Amino acid sequence: MTPFVNRLRAVGPHLKDTVGDMVSRAASAIAVLLVLVVFGASACSPQIRTHGNMVDPDALAKINPGSSTTGEVLSLLGSPSSEANFGQRTWYYIGQRTERQAFLKPEIIERKVVYVDFDQSGLVDTIGSLDLEDGKKLAFITRETPTAGQKVTLIKQLLGNIGRFNPEE
């Protein structure tokens, strides 16, 4: 036999172990990669959140104008998100749903304001609702009002106080 064949026979059992280790490592790497892909894909799924009081349409249908009282509305819809001021007897139920995709800014997908007006005797007068299309977009003014005085930096404050410290006071 040639020296090459003798050497190959001597290395043969060790080569078998090395191939087995390589296959095992490859399978482990594929499993780890698969787990990372699954977690990465789930992180990109949208998150839907509900804020406020989204009124149940079935409960709202049970309220009858002219016959339902404040107690019945309270038991069906719960406590209101807000009540009207200045002597008006109106309850507001305000809620919205937002959708957030990964790290992006949340987007409002649904907004609903249900209002219930009561008459002087405490019976439901009218029921209404407003949604996202009924809202108005506001343009915020980003200008700043200048203030009198100087802009004092931290360095100016520190250096300006040198010599003003009086230990007797």
C-alpha cells in the first residue's frame, strides 16, 4: 500500500467524528437562525391598542331616549370619560384605537366619541356619536415668544458667581 492510503486509514475514524461535529454545528446554527427569524418577524407585526372607553354598540342600543335614566346609562356604559361643564347635563364616552408598526409613530385607526344628553329630570334626551372624520386637524404654531433678559450659559453662571460668595451670610 501506498503511504497515502495508510495515512488515510489512520485518519479515517477521526475524519468521521469531524464530519459529524460539522453536521451538528450546522444544524444548531440553522435552528438559531430560524428562532431569530421568527422573533424578528413577530417584532414587525402591528400592535393595536385601545385607549379610553370604546362603547359597546349592543349596550348603546339598549338606551332609549325619553325613558332611560342616568343610573341605567351608568350601569350599561360605565362612568363617562368626561362630563360637560357650565350646567349642561351631557356625558362623553371617549375612546380610540391606535396601531403601531415596530418603532414607527402610532397611527390612529379609530376614534369614537359618544355623547349622551340628559334633560332636567335625569332622563336621556339625545344620544349621538362622533368619529375620526368629524375631528378637525389643528396646525400648531411653533413660534416662540422672546423673553426679556439674557441667555446665560452654565459657564457664565459659574464664572459670574466667583467672588459673590460671602461665608458670613
